[in-house]
Amino acid sequence: MPSVDLSSPKVSEMWKPNRRASRISQTIVKFITGLFAFVSVMTTIGIILTLIFETIAFFEEVSIFHFLTDTKWTPLFSSAQFGIFVLISATVLTSGIAILVAMPLGLMIAICLSEYASPRARSILKPMLEVLAGVPSVVFGYFALLFVTPLLQKFIPGLQGFNALSAGLVLGIMITPIVASLSEDAIFAVPRSLKDGSYALGATKRETILSIVLPAALSGIVSAVILAISRAIGETMTVTLAAGQNPRLGLNPLVPVMTMTAFIVQVSLGDTPAGSLAYKTIYAVGMTLFLITLGLNVFSFWFVRRFREKYE
Amino acid sequence: MTPQNPISLDAQGRESRFDANLDRRYLFDKIFVSLTWVAIAIAIAVLAALLFDVLTDGLAMFDWQFITSFPSRKPERAGILSALAGSVWLLGLVALFAFPLGVGAGIYLEEFSTDNWFTRLIEININNLAGVPSIIYGLLGLQVFVRWLGPITGGRSLLTGSLTISLLILPIIIVATREALRAVPDSIRLAGYALGATRWQVVRTHVLPNAIAGILTGAILGLSRAIGETAALITIGALTFISFLPEGPQSPFTVLPIQVFNWVGRPQKEFHDIAASGIILLMIVLLTMNSVAIILRNKFQRRI
């Protein structure tokens, strides 16, 4: 075999690895990108700290007892009352209606797309759902206020111009794509062998889906629904535009209500100097909102861990 | 006909103790399939109704004059120029901040990091951030960028808005980047290492060029989220009525969805109609961005 003399001057001139420079650039890039990744942690820390600081400042002026037990929400009046459950009840109402719409609708869509639709139909329907998912919330607010409410008023006499019902219904349509696409992923992950086993025992397709596929995909479906609920709770523009700005305790869907997010928008639209009570109030409301969505996320995380079926 | 052997069926398949009752079960199957299609039909019908409603209300006022005029108290003279300019500015600045940050973080997590506590912390954190409502980011921006960094950002300015929105869409871009990087086959990396390249050299010369279409797709989808975002920007104090163009990053601003929100919130029917015109413009911008993303995605899928 012809051998190459690596130590000959000609070859070593051609091959000049600058290992030091390579290693330094590698270290620098790794450090910088690591720093970028750390920005996300900083964001979380920033969110938690700002919420905590302003909320503490809020509770120095308003007792936590009043915050939890007052039955009115009138922070901008001279005789201010801070019953957070007034806002929470509105949020629960709108997102409750929303999930009553989105859960059956989204789940049925997911089943249809993953089990029944032909690849051709899928390739048309999925982009349409993606368009629906991409519509900005202010557009849904417009639609709820100026299309759905007038339409519903023809059938429901007592329905007011601003109401939780149409806001909730439209919110439901808005989060349906989330339920549908995440549930579809979960259903898609169920192995074929499970279904084949069910068919071999003589089950029909519907029986297989309802008693084999859905239970096997349960953890994914539940986390999809929970994510959709937390999206509905944090959603702002639709409920601000269509549900109104009237803080009211109760679960009547026909009258105007004010959700937590709508309150933050109402205060933000006015001129609120930093350090004023109104400024601190939006952080206390934001903290409540954050804790509720965080609680849902933690629950979903736990549920998936606990009930996930592993195949392979 | 007495069923000696319960499993065996007779000629009709009905008389034995093993009663499959197939007709009824298949009937339920048919009903079930129809219901799933009804669900899809409802979703699409709502989308169609929404688009139809917006188009019938908004097309009359949607013309060149609408795009090139400033907002006005008179609906027939009102336009959307300042909001459009604000949205374009915001989009540019968000892309400038969020793209390098998100792609860099994605590269770190996918290519450089080992499975240690720092990586796991960031991963859990990104999952959590995706579930935080956008209005909470607005509260963060109000406190940090408006109040603390006010002298740098100019207070309730474009810079504040774009920094806030960048943080909001960062998880989307990071997740998309990671998925795109994961789709690059490991053999390419191993070949690079075998030739003595460092991880960064392999990423720069081979992994990134292969993943760039997927990364761009994710980035555009993130940016289209930024275009429609309203709540966080209202919270940091973007204005709802301005009749001048933003002059720089420290200028006050408004964006398309906020302008639409302002018009929808007014009592007069005429303002509702120009709100619909504004929505048409917003949807055109969004659909354009999404089609670019879809074209990129298709190109990307063909290559690997």
C-alpha cells in the first residue's frame, strides 16, 4: 500500500486544524445560546415576581378576607368593594359554556379526522381547522357581539346586548381546534394492534373507538381539554367585547358580566398611574388568573403522568 | 333450534344464544359517523358565517382610501394607516428579537445541552409558559418594560410592545426550532463529528441548512400569533386612537387588532362596518403569512 507521510511539510500545510479556535467558538456559541434558553426561565421568574410584589402591595390596602368574601366588585368607586368571586363567577360561566361546546365538538372532529375521514378529506379539513385556530380573538369578539348575539336574540327573548351566552358559545368555537388537534394526536398514537384486537373480537368500528381507542387515549384527551379550558379562562378580547363590563355575581348567561380579563382591559384602557390602587388591583386579579391556569396545568401534568398508557 | 352449542350460529345468525344483533349495532355506527361529520360541519359553518359576516359588513368601506387614511371621528373618513404601520413596525421588531432568541434557545436545547437539571428546568418552564394567558405577559411588560425600563424603552412604546410580544411567542419558536432540528437525521451529525468538526461547526454547516425551512415555518406561525395579539398590548398601554405614524422604536403606537377593538366598542353601526374592513385587512395579512408558512412546510417535507 502506498503510504502518505503525514509529517512531510506539504501535507501538514494542507491540514491545519485550529482546534483551539474551534473549541473557543464552540464554547462561546454554547454559552450564548444557553443564555437565550435562560430567557424563558427569566420570563417565568419575572411574571411570578411582578405578580407577587404588586399583589402584596394590594393586600396591604385591601384585606384578603374582603377580597374573598365581598359580593360586589366596585374597585373604582369611592365605597370600593373587592369581591374577586364576582369576576371569577363570570370567568367560570363563559369558559364553562365554552368547554360544553368545545369538548363534544372537538372530540367528534378528532375522531372523524383520525378514524373516518379519507386522507383526501383530511388534507382539506385540517387546514380549515388551522385557519379557524388562527383567527385573532378580537375577530371572534366582533362575531360574537354583532352576529351571534343578534341571532340568538331572535330565539331567546330576555337576551341582552352583552351577555355571557354568546361570548361563551363563540369562545367554545375558538378553542375547539385546540381540543380537536391535540385529541387527534392522542388518538393517532393508539397502536393499531389494539384496534385490530378489538375488530378480531367482532366489535364494530364505533365500539372499537368508544371502548378501546378513547380510553387508551384518555390522558392525551384530558390534557387537551384542560389546555383548552385554561385558554378559555385567559382569553380576553372575545369576552371583553361580547360579555360586557358589568361585574355581577351569579351564573345567569343572559345578562352582561365582567370576567377577570375584561376587568384588566377596562383598567388598562384608562390612564392608571403606577402605584395607584387600581394599578395594584389588576395585578391581584392577574395573580388570581395566573394561579387558576397554573393549577389547571399542574393538574393536567399530574393526570398525564398518572394515567398515560405507554405502548411499544 | 335449541342452542346446544351457544357459539355456533344457525343459518340466520339470530336464533342462537350468541346474539350479535349486528343490524342494530351497525345502525348505531352509522349514526355515530354522521354525528362526527356534523361536528366538522358545525365548525366549518361557523368559520364560513364569520367570514361571510365580516365580508358583507366590511367590503363596502374596504378601499385604498381606508388603508391610507388616519383614524377619524367621522366613520366615512376613518382609515387604518397608523394601525397598519404600527403592526408592520411591531412585526419587524418582534422578528428581530424573538427569532434569534428562539432559534438560539432551540439550538441549545436540542444540540448542545446534556440531560441535566438546567435543561429539564427550561423544558418544564417552556411547557408552563405556553399555558400562561397572554394578558399576564401584558402585566409583566407593564411592570418591567414600562415602569422599570421606561427610560430605555420610552414607556408605552413600540419597543415595549415588541419586547412583550417577543416573550409571548418565544415558546412557539423554541418548540418549532426543536422539532425542525430533531427532523434532521443523526447520520448527518455523526458524519460531521467523524470528520473532527465541533458540535457548533456541524450545526452551522449541516444541521441548520437542513432545518431552516422548518424553523422559518414555525417562526412565521409565531409571528402570525403576534399580529393578532391584542390583550397584552392593551395592558401595556398601546393607544387606541392615534393619528400619526410611529417614528421609531420609542414612539407610541397602535396595531390592527386594537384599532378593530376600538371601532367594535363604539355604539355607531358605521364604526362596526369599518371594524369589519379592518378585520378584512388583518385576515389578509394573516392568510398571507400562513400561506408562506404552508409553502415553506411543503418544500421542507419534500426534502427530507
